[in-house]
Amino acid sequence: MGPGIVTDAPPTDDRPPESVAAAAPEPPVAAAERTEAAEPVHAVGIGPGNPESLTPRADRAIREADAVVGFETVVDHVRDRIEGDVFACSYDNQTERLAAFADRVADGAAGTAVLMGDPNVSGYQFLGRVERAVDRPVRVVPGISAIQVAASRARTPLEAATFVTLHKRGDLAADRERLRAAVGDRHLLVLPRPYDTMPGDIAADLCGAGASESLTAIVYERLTHDDEAVTPTTLGDLATRAGGDGPDDTPFSDLSVLVVRAADEPTDAAGSESTGGDG
């Protein structure tokens, strides 16, 4: 091969293979691997509100956190357990508060986000915002949901029920259609949206779509709290309580769960405690 000719052949290296391997530089660590190696932020479900419903694992994640973020009403339930900095949010300032929380986490703080009930039931919109805000993996710590408690009170097995949460921002048309398609054939477990889509509004929509007004409907309010309330009625009667756009002109609490039992199901379970396991 003459001078000036370029070849792609590797240069000869007479060192033993193990020496070559030992001398080779470490491969760069991908950003995804660095993120996975970081201490995760915990997203904790605090349960329906009664301190006895807070799991030990959730309690530990809150107490050991250097920074805690969550909506003000959720933070208030566990404020006496928080030893770190609190980043309480409202719907209007959540972007800014999450950014401040993310800055603390980026500086090395152990971070925990708190959500009502179980994060997988109706808190996933806020959970998604937490995931987008922090440059760390987010580990969900499940909690007890008011939906689980309502299912137990009403003796309603989850496998025979259709669960829909309306407690979220955005259009609810697809969620309403799911309820209309299932009503009568399956039990319904519904989280209303304060205050424009409350139990009476849901009942009126279902009756307007052709559901039987004689179906058993049960509204549970403030489940697990000392002032827990239950209202057993029918779907038709509940529909007469539609309307209202605030706490002063709505007959039910913003902490409500609606159960509509399937047709031809026994109705003596309203307000009862289940004696069996509920998962």
C-alpha cells in the first residue's frame, strides 16, 4: 500500500485483550439511565381523608420528604406529618408551585407529591404534571380510594361495576357516554365533578338517555370522615336534585361518590359495611 492511501482497517494492537478492555474509556451514560439512577419522587395517595386510612408507606414518604407538593386541600389533611418545605397549590398557581418544587428536587431534595385517595383513580392529571415538572422518575405509592370504600359500603364488587371519574378538567362527553352505555346492566361507581357535574346532574343525564328511574342510587359523602353521610334514593328522585354551580346551591358535598346499582339487584346494602375483603 503506497503512501497517502487511507484505509479503514484498525491499527495493530499487540496488547492482550484484557489489557485493552481495562484501558478502554467508560462508555457515556445515557440521560435516561442517569434519570433512572436518581432518587425517585414519590406520588402518594393519602386516602379519603381519615388519618387511619393513610398507609404506613405513604406516611413514611411524607415524613421523610424534604419538599412536599400538592393541592392545598390535600396538603391540609397531612400537614401535621410534613417536616420539609410545603409547596401548596391551587388550580391557578399549580404550574409555578410545581416549578418551585422541581427546583428543590433538582438541588437534591427528597420530594413527595400528595394526592387525595389513590393517584390512579382520579389524580392522574396532577400526577402527569408532576412527572413533567421533575427530572426524576416518579414512583406511585397507592392509597385507599373513596371508590373502594363506597363499593364496600354498597356491597358492590368492582368486577361487576363500571367506574368513571368525572373529577377532572376537560370535556366529559366520552365519560358520560360510558355511563349511559352501562347503566342498568352494570353497577356504576362515579366520582362527580364539583360543582357542574354533581350526583343530581349525572342522574338527570342518565334518565334523559333512557335509564330506568327506579334504579337504586346511593350518594356517599365525606367517606371515612366523622361526618360521613349516605343518601339512598332512586335515580329518578336524584335527578330532581340537578342544577347548581357552587357549594351553596348544591345538595351534596364536593367529596361525594355516586353508586347506581344494576337492575334487579338487592337494595338493602345501602350504608352497609362489607364483611368480606375488597382488594
